[in-house]
Amino acid sequence: MTQYATRDVRKWVKPLLEILAGIPTVVYGYFAALTVAPLIRDFAASLGMANPSTESALAAGLVMGVMIIPFVSSMADDALAAVPRAMSDGSLALGATRSETIKKVLLPAALPGIVAGVMLAISRAVVMAAGAAANLSANPFASMTTVTYQIVQMLTGDQEFNSPKTLSAFALGLVLFIVTLILNIVALRVVKRFREAYE
């Protein structure tokens, strides 16, 4: 959209992306619970699966993917638009094609912004599309839950701080923190490597 779309197309598509990226995750979760999950349950039933669940990993995953695409696209568009025009003009002046300029000049220069957009998008979560059953299964049609849902459930109500439920919630929070930290470290290393190669 940044490089190939005409000004008229961009004038309509960019605000539409911004609106889709600004929709709260609860709305996506509610949409998943009412429309996507029953469709996937019916599809699993048509494949002959016994007792398919509406709270499947596939439903939550699909809605999560649809939810983060506008967010990542908007952030990537902003990162690509922030690259100085002189860089692409210089590449084109040296004889590179438009696609070569995008791959070899613009994408490496905008990579930190694109990675930041991906990391922010991953941090969003759909709680309503998933259920409460903590199952470890490779079947995407089986009922599942999310870590955030389990933390909320364990910390709801009156209980002592050293109760097993409270300590389990804190352990899940620690696991979530460690996974997020590892993802951030990997993202920083990728950005640093590309930035060093680019400079």
C-alpha cells in the first residue's frame, strides 16, 4: 500500500486499516464467540468429529490472526512511510527496480518499526474466543483456554494470598512474562542484526 497503491486507494484504505486496528479486543472476542466459533464447530462436525467445541483453539487463533493483521499493516505502513525519500530515489537512480528497492532498501530501513508492530500485535489477546478447559491437545478443534483467562479466573473472589490458586496465578503470570521477555529479546536481536547489515 505504501509503494504501489495510488493516492485515491490509499486515502480510503489507510483510514479503514486504522479503524480496524483500533477496535478493542473484547469486540473481536465477542464476534468470535457469536459467529466464528459456531461456524468452526459446524465445520468440524461435518468432518465427522465427535462433540466438537465452540471454544476451540482454531476459533481463537483465526480471530487473533484477523485481529492483528490491520494493526501490523498500519504499523508497517507508518514505518515504511518514515523512510527518507532520498534513499529510495538513490536506489532507483542507480538502476534498481522498484521491487528491488523495496526489498533491499526500504524493508531493512523500516524493519525496527515493522518488528515493533508485530510485537505489539502479539501482545493483544482474545479471551472470549477461548473457553475455560485447560486441555493439552494437538487437535485444533478441541476446547482450550488462554493463560490470561486462567489468571483472571484464579484471582477472582476472596482467597488468601498463599492459597494454591493465587500462587498458581502468579506462576502463570511469571511464565507469561518470561515468554514475552524471550520474544522481545529475539526481536531486538533480529532488528540489531539487520540494522548492522544495513548500516
